[in-house]
Amino acid sequence: MVLNYTVLEQTAEEIRETDNSPSVSMWPYLVETAQTQLLNRISIYMERGETSERTRLLYMNETALTIWHAMNNSTMAIQTVHRPPRTAALIFGMPFSE
């Protein structure tokens, strides 16, 4: 089984910065860097965390994670999974498919 999504955790402090929200910051970055054609290859899901140290979980596919790092956003990766859980909501890009 190929693991397709990297799980990133964000703290309450990190999510106060709008640049740490892919749904807010990624599209302007793609426009600015002339990479809008990548939108159909990006898949980012979000799930609410359970503590202030883990307030939000982001599930990013490889393309999304590459762009996230290029944007100089460093969020702690905690694991990889085949696909996001059913409780996670798509917040940017295209839904996963199998």
C-alpha cells in the first residue's frame, strides 16, 4: 500500500497566522509563482485536533506538501497515511481518488 498523505499538526499559536492556512495562502502563492496549473494535483484535508498543541491536523498529498515547503511553511509532520479519515474535510485542491 502506497502512503499518499503526510499528516501535519499545527498548534493554536501557528493557526493564528493566516499564512499557516493552506486554504488562505496557497492560491495567492500559486498565482504569484505562475503555478496555477498545479491546482488539479493538490489535495489538502483538515481535521480538528484535540489539544492546543495539536489544534489542527492537515493531510497533504505530495504535490501540496512540496508547495507548502516552497512557501517556507514548516509544520511538524507526524505520520503518513494512505488517505485522510472520513472525518477530515477537503479545504484546498481536489479530492483524492483511487
